[in-house]
Amino acid sequence: MAGWWDAIAGDFIHDLGNEAQLGRAVVRLLVAAALGAALGLEREWAHKPAGLRTHILITLGSAFLVLIPVVAGMNDAEISRVIQGLLAGIGFLGGGAILKHSNQDQVRGLTTAAGLWLAAAVGIAAGLGRLILAIMVTTVALLVLVALRPLEKHDPEHRKEAEQPDGRPHITV
């Protein structure tokens, strides 16, 4: 029985090797989750469909998926393939957020899709230990989302009622 228990305990110890590596992993995952929460809260306050939980899960999942090969000691080429697969998957998720209204020339959800893609990038940066970069990008993204929203509301080109010179509705973003 002791051999069985030692094998299980060994798996847990083997995961992160030592306390320093465990501490780095915990900090990276917590930073990813916090930055995802910041992005998600902004989307919640804007009453958008992908909000707090979605953004936290994307940043946390992205950080986790790049942290695994880093902890496993994989080389840069292998980590690059993980990132490529992750971004392709997020692209698929973002594609699902984009809607084309069949009765109008309207496309909606592009900002949501871009935000999901950015949340994945923030999670990747955090998972790779690029915490300052992840914080900087999140800050700039929040400034863009918050500061530019009033400009869109006052721009007739962005309004649903706006028409192009030929009378067709303008595509909203």
C-alpha cells in the first residue's frame, strides 16, 4: 500500500519540482486570472455576452496551457506549437462570437472576438512569466475599450441607422 501512495505523492511532487517553481506557477496563474477578470468586468459593465467568467477562463486556460510545457522543460519550438494550437482554438471560439444578421447588412461581435483573442494572448504572456507585459497590454486594452466607447456612440458612421451613400445600411462593428 505504501508503494501505491508514494507513487501518487511522487506525481504531485514531480509536477513542479520545488517550492520556487510552485510559487512561480501560482503567481502566473493568479495574475492571468486577475487580468482576465479586469477584461471581463469591463465587458460585463458594457453588457456584452462574453464577460467575467469567460475572460477569466480564457486567460487562466491559456496561461495553464503554456505553463505545462514550460514546467515540463520543453524547448521553444515545442512551446511555439502549443501557442499556435491555442490561438487557432481561440480563433474558432471568437468566430462563434461573430454574428451576421441575415435580414440586415450588420456584423456584430467583432470586438468580443478580438477581446477573446487578446485575453488568450494575455494569458499566454502571464503563463510564460511575462507579467509586466501582460499587465501593460491589459491596461492598454482597457483604455481602448473604455475611452473609445463614447467616440463610437457619437459617430454616425457607427450607428445602426447610418446609411452608405447608395442607401444601404452601414455595417456596424
